[in-house]
Amino acid sequence: MSGAPLRIAILGTASSGKTTLAAALAERYQTVWVPEYLREFVDTAGRVPVAGDQIHIARTQLVREQAAAASARRYLFCDTSPLMTAVYSRHYFDGIDAELAVLADAHARDYALTLVTAPDIPWIADGLQRESEEVSIIIHRMLHEELSARGIPYVPISGGVQQRIAQADDALAAL
């Protein structure tokens, strides 16, 4: 297959297995994946983001996707997207900044497939990131609302790692 790789968005709450799935799929399909920049931001800044950081986080995520696309083979697995940043903004900052909303809308259709990981695996605290297991349930619901409002189809991914990989394989085969 020639041309640009198909971007696969892997969305979900903290501790829902996005990173594990992205890495496993990249290995399985002999390609690359784009880690979630938010995690690096929190580690580097030594703090959780504030409202003004959201657009920077979303833009940086996109820049990293663009850079990784050059090395990708067939698929580029993206551990989050600007839409996920918008969902978190809606929850933590009582709304989505206009600039972030435009960015999330403009790039919502960049992905050939959207996989949504269920918060059905044991929840593990993630350093400085403030999300709790209870907030994960709220974020999961809000993500479904945002996807529905934008008319973005998605494939729910749940169960153990092997089940998740098999579900993703089926979704990729259907492309």
C-alpha cells in the first residue's frame, strides 16, 4: 500500500489501556505509534495542565502525528487526538476553548478509524494526572457524547489485551 498511512485514533479515559493497545498494534502491524503528549507534558512541567495549556497540548499531539506519519507503514496508531483534549477541557474547565474547538473539529475526520477503549480494566493512578476512577466513568460518557454530536463512528474496545487486539484487528480488516 502506498501513500499516507491510515491514521487510527485510540481514544479513552486515563488508565483504559490506550497506550498498551497502541504499542501492541504498532508492533503487530510493524509500524509506529504516537504516544499521548499530555503524559509527557505533565512529566516535563511537573504539574497538571491548566485551561491555557490545552491548545498547546492538542497542537503538539498533531505535530507529532505529522512527524510520525513519515515513518509509518500502512497504519499510524495515535494514542489520543485533539478531540480527547476537548473532552477533558469540557470536563475540567467547564467548556472547550474556541481555538481548541476549531482544531478538534478540523481534525476530527483525519482518522480512518476511531477505537474507544472501555474503562473496564483495573484502574491505576497515573502520577500527577488527576483523574480518578469515578472521573473516568464521566469522561467515558462525555467522549461518547462528543463522538455522537460530531457524527464520528467508532468501535468500542473492551476486555483483556488479547481481546482488545482481536477487536481492533477486526475493525482494521473492515477498512
